[in-house]
Amino acid sequence: EKEGYPHFMLKEIFEQPGCIHDCMRGRINIDGNSVVLSAVIDYKEKLLKAKRFIIVACGTSWHAGLIGKHLIESFCRIPVEVEYASEFRYRDPVIDENDVVIAISQSGETADTLAAVELAKSRGAFIYGICNAIGSSIPRATHTGSYIHVGPEIGVASTKAFTGQVTVLTMLALTLAREKRTIGEAQFLKVVHELNGIPEKMKQVLKLNDKIAELSKIFTYAHNFIYLGRGYSYPVALEGALKLKEISYIHAEGYPAAEMKHGPIALVDAEMPVVVIATQNGLYEKVLSNIQEIKARKGRVIALVTEGDTVISKIADYCIELPQTIECLDPLITTVPLQMLAYHVAVCKGMDVDQPRNLAKSVTVE
Ligand code: F6R
């Protein structure tokens, strides 16, 4: 059932173009100029009158939530908080019937996320679930929601569920923004059109697999990695670092690139691999200067850049060139090479990629 792939994780990484297509099916029309997430329309009164959204999740799903915050705030102009479910549920949080809680969970069974949902529901909040496993506990506990429809995820390290979650969050933000009239028609069309084209671009990214496998051999020596990104790429940096630590057992930290100078840059020396998401979007110039700061301390920079970038290729030690997309969809492209990097480093180190030590696929105990 691995269909010729050596591990479920690699199979699931490669399934992503098809998964994203399935996730969008029936939600984005064929012409790529309209998107409708039916749960958003069915419950639009609740969602439109919300004073605030709170996203609760754990692990990789929490990283998707950070991207969701950025999407919903910029398209819908609603304040969004992103909480670790385990922290939220034990804090006696301030929450009432004016809040909408979005619970994100691949398995739909994560104990802390489920408890956060129950708590928020008991305080009168409206609960929207974004899950993968059909009929699991979290979708049953929520008022409504949207499945990500990416199929069963077997590898313990979450891959296709993350990109599916980000895709649903994008469609949610777009559908709601249109109802709220907080997005202009031209921008709406542009984002929907680009989103529709993401599966094809992901296929291009997957062609980098051999190159990334080669690159990974260089880094099996490392005991530490730093991942940097800004804006939409900051959660991607966190996610890249989590993937690496959970399957290769290399310590890795993700940071917002500009935070480096407030402490972590002290860690950088000629031994330190620093993965920087440096695609040509909004904060490109800022990220470029962050790379220069790392190079000045002799860090080994692995940069994710937009195809045809001639500036960063001159200063970074290694470049991974990716197809161009718009800023808010960049995570759907930049996450994929980081999944492959983590996978190949772990394989080179001889680790059991699908069953990493100490981890279970669904965390039903707290
Ligand atoms: C990381 C990973 C975990 C899960 C987390 C939440 O690769 O898989 O961090 O994301 O345990 O799980 P779900 O999404 O099932 O609630």
C-alpha cells in the first residue's frame, strides 16, 4: 500500500498535488474564479457577527493555524488568536458567545484539542472544525466545519494534512471575506485563480526531490539547525524545524528571521545550517539582509528562493529554486521542500521515518 514508495511519508509528500486538488473539488469552480465553502455560507450570520476568532490546535495543525490567522486577518479584518489547545483549556480563557473557535486537527482525536472545543462550547462560543478523519470526535463535537479531504495520513510526521489545512483556511478566509466585503473583486479573483494553480506548481516542486536528497547528505553531521522566515513564511519555518526534529532527531528551531539579532544569532558559526525562506514576496529585501547577517557569522545558508533569483544565489551556500506564487499562498509551495529535506536527512541517518521514536499518530492522552 506504499505504492512503490519506500515510506508512507514520501508517498504522502508526493500525493500533495492530488490532495490539494481533492480538497478544492466542489469548492472552487472549474474556471477558477469562485470559491464557496458551504459551512461558511450556512453559518454566515454567526461568523459575520463574531468579534474575534480563536484557533485552537496542537503541533503541525497549530502551525497551519498561524497561517490561518494571517489569512483571516488580512482578508476578513477580524482579529484572530492562535492558541495551543493544551494551554487554552487550562487557563480559564476569556471566551463567550461573541467568539468563533476554529479547531484544527488531522486525526480529529487529539485530546487537548477536543477538550478545548468542549470548554469553548460550554461558554457559548460557536465552533468550526477543520479535520481530516471523517466522523472522528472533533468534527462530532463542533457546530460545523470543513473536512480537508486529503485521505488517510499514515506517516507519523504530518505532511499532506498540513497543506490541506492551509488550503481550507485559505478558502474559508476568501469565502468569508467576500460575504463581509472586506476583499476587492480583483484581489479575490487573483487569489482564487492562483490557488487553483497550486497543484501544478507543487508538481514542479516535487521534481526537486533528487536534488534535495543529494543536499541532505551534506547535513547528517549537524546537531542543530535554524529555520528562518518572516510573515507567511514564519509558520513555515516552525513547521520545517518540527519535521526535522521529529524524524531525524536533530535539534532544530524556527524563528521569525528578524528575531535572530535578539539572541539566537549567537548560535551561528561555520557549523550551523540555517534554512531561510527567501522567496520574492513582500519582505524579500528584509530577508536578504537577514541572510547577510548570517553569512557575516559564517553560517551555512540553505535558501528557498523564487526561480530566477540571481541575488541570493550569490550569497547563499545552497539554493532551492521554487515556482513563483502570490505571498499568501507561498506556504503551500515552500513547505514541500522542507518536508523533503527532513525526510531525506532522516533517511540518510538511517532513521525509521514512518515510526519515529516516542511519537504516536494521534495523541489521545494529554
Ligand atoms: C507533527 C505532527 C503532530 C500533530 C499533532 C496534532 O508532524 O503530526 O505535531 O500535528 O499531534 O495532531 P492532530 O492534527 O491530529 O490534532
